[in-house]
Amino acid sequence: MVTTDNIIQRCQDLFEDLSFTHARKWKDAEAERKVIAFMPIYVPREIIHAANMLPLGVLGGGDQLEVIQGDAYYQSYICRIPRSTIELILTKRLDFIDGMLFPSICDVIRNLSGMLQMIRPEIYAHYYDMPQNYDENIGGEFYVNELQELRKALEKVGDHEITDDAIRNSIAVYNENRRLIAKLYAMRVEQPWNIPATEAYLLMRASMLMPVEEHSQILIDYLAAAEKNDRPRRDNCRIVVSGMFCEQPPLALIKSLEMSGCYVVDDDFMLINRWPTVDVQVEGDPIYNLSDSFLKHSPKTSATYEPIEAEKGLYLVDAVRKSSAEGVIFAAPSFCDPALLERPMLQDALNAAKIPYTAFKYAENSGQMQPIREQAGTFADSIKLWGEQA
Amino acid sequence: MNTAVASKKTDPRDAIKDNSMLLQKEMIANNFKKLANVKESDSKVVYTFVPGNINELLMCFNLVGNYPEINSLQSGMRKKTGPYIMEAERNGHSEDVCTYVKSDIGMMRKGNIAPTGDPLPEPDVLLLSYTGCFTFLKWFELLRHEYNC
């Protein structure tokens, strides 16, 4: 019988495997298969999938990778994810990839694309530039060209055409996956005690490491198994976590939040899994449809520009309202420009909406969880024992 | 073997400066003067950044530019940034992000006095042009947030 425990154990095994064995096996199964790695926060996986390639999410090395060579590439005031990514490359853990995409999330990730070009000049490295202008005639035109450029580059890598029909098929497959993920998140809002944050997190991480069809089946199995679970409901504080969209927290940190008395009811762990926020139109020009959904239905994040000041930070207030959360925990990686520069504006939006919050920083290899547990626990207590609802 | 070490103290002002250095100094000083006298000259003020700016166009509209990163640099050279950075951090800015941003935000919150000691005029226009540095994008949002516009 498939249980949530079986599924989560499998996801955890994948998560801990820094040799990416599952992706390697997928590639080895057929001679023409290719693997295209990508970094947070978003790339159009549909085009990679349509090229019969595996989009492989590389989210750093976590807390199990000893970074030695990677540190030599960066100054002390740079976050850890590029260091551990360089380490993964230099230690040949990523020697099987055929290309890598670096989305325009911040200066560090952008420049990492140049590092890969120097270290592995024989593979395809692409700085994937997403528009900050969401006007169809400006950012839209730019983005259609960017998508076409990616398509042509992947055709060259794979040495075959990527047809419109293939992209349409991939859009449909990813639409289904996003719907299942939306269902999982909705179920967690309803019953956070039955969908622990660590389990939701590992399910999301699994999507980075396997074909989307396989991941969708895992979600179907997990949702069915989770409905049968009857875990104890505790009087925990419902919180939204914000700031974890690029360099990922150690799993122990997420576990610590739960142990401190918090139910995580929304997060920004892997935004790509919920991007765009609605189905992409399948019929019609698939490149235009991908661009259009990006312009109109992208989730708002710290890495994107908000053109209207009055709306700044409201996405977080909305996330709190929609998930019936009682507070926000800002948890951002040290030296993360997007998350940390955004935070004062988000805090002001929360202050205006009278939503309590607390903040701390981490690195993907943070080891001491006791201070975080104490801070999150005190925050939860302040709401549950002394807040307005207490 | 003995090594002779020059012990004579030199005055930094005696160092030879290139003409371009002198011109740059003069241009920056003139710009601060323009900003201080903006009411008298009936000009408008634009806050924008140095890289990727469109100064030629702005000058056609009689807009005087105020450049946040120059303010931070000039404040830094005059050893004024410490209290500014602390002011920004008191208001929620993290200790490990760009101190140019925090120096600028802190300076605004502490009265917006230019590094030269003159009060800086409020902006009539905030302008973000593509700069190639992600921090500028957030810096602009933070300026807009401060002025609520």
C-alpha cells in the first residue's frame, strides 16, 4: 500500500542524493536524451520538456556538501548558493548535464552563468533574461524573442526541431502538474496538520529532479494517501514563510519551524512549481501563450519589479489572508539582495494590515537550529497566547 | 641587509591629480550647488542613478539630477555614513545588503542633508533606467516607497 511515509522517504532519498542518480538514469535510458539544469526562480520548463530533455532544478548543495573550491570563486559577502553550485560543477556531480539556465533573479546568479561558461565551455550556458516590464508591447515582445532564442538554442543542443505541437503537449502536462500542486497547497491550508511543511517541501524538491509526469503521479498518490491520514491537530500558529525562493533552507530549519509550534500554510520555497498561477492556454501559438501567461499570471516576488507603489507588498498580505495565516516569518538567506532589500517594504505592508511578523536569516548549511526554534516559538506563543485571538 | 623606509610625511593634497580628476571633482561640486539652488533657478529635480541614465534628455527639461550612489560615495569619503546606515537598519534594512542603499535611505531619513552640508531638494521625478545591476531596481522601489509616489 502506498503511504505518505513511503512517498516522502523516496522524495527525501532523491533530495539527499547530490550525485543526481535519478536524472542520470533517466538520461542513460535513451541515447538522444539530454538534461538541462536550471537555477531558481523560473524558467519555461515546457520548452525543455518539448525538446525531450529533462529540466533539472539545481538549488545549491544544501547542508551535506562541503564547499571548498566554490569558496575560492566568491567574496565573503556573497550568498552560499553560487559557491555550492560551483562546487557541484567542479566535483563533477553535474558532469552529465548538457546545458544550464540562469534566470535573471539577481546579479550573483546572472554572473554565475559566466562562471559556467569558463569552467565548462563545451556545454550550453544561458543567462535567461525575463522582462521586468509587463506591458505586452514592450516586455511581451522582448519575452517572445527570449523564448524563441531559448527554443533555437535547445534545438541546437538536441539537434532536432522543437515543434509547436510538442510545446503544446508540454504545456498541457505542466498545467496538470501545477493543478495538482495547487490542490496540495489548498489541502495544506485546510489541514496543515495532515500536510506537514517538511513533507510539502520534499514533494516540491522532488519535482526538480524527475520528469514532470513522474512527479504528477507522486502528487496523485500522495494526495490520496494524505486524505486517509488522521494526524493530531495541534493549536499551532498558522504562518506564511517568505524569502526562501532561491537559496534553500536546510530541511532541519523547516522541521524546526514546525517543532516550535508553527504550521506553515504558505511559502515561496520553489516558486517555479506554481508559476504561472493559472493554466497556460494550450491552443494557439504556444510561445505567445507562454509569454502571455508570464506577463499576466506570474506570482509576485522579491525578484520582480512592482510598477505600482500602492500594490507593493500586497501579495504577501493576500497570501496571509487566503491561507488564514496569523503571521509571517521572513526567512531569507544571508546576503540575498532580492529578499533582504524587499523586506522593509513588505514589513510596512504587513504593519498597515496589522499582521505580525518576525525575521531571521539562514544559509543553506546553517547548523544551529536552536536560536531559530526559540525565535519562531516565541513568535508563535506571542500570537497564540497573547495575541488578539488568544 | 637594511631597508631604508621613507619617513617623511606627505600631504595628500600635494599628490599630482589628472585633469580628469579635477574636472570630475568640479562637476560633482557644481551639481551639488545646482541642487542647493534649485528653487532660485526654477529647475525641477530628478532622482536617478548614474549607470544607464539619460542625462541629455533630462537636461532638455531643465531637470537637475540627484544621484543617490554619488551621495553615498561622497558621504562615505566624508565619514558620514555610519549613522545613516544604522538609521536604515533601525527601519528594517538588513545588515548584509548594499551599504550604498542604506547610506542613502538613512541620509534621507535623517533630514536629507547632502554630503556637502546643504539640504537636498525633494524630488519632482523619480527615474529608474535599466542599469544592469539588480540592486538599483530595488533601490528605486525603496526610494519610491519613502516618497510614497
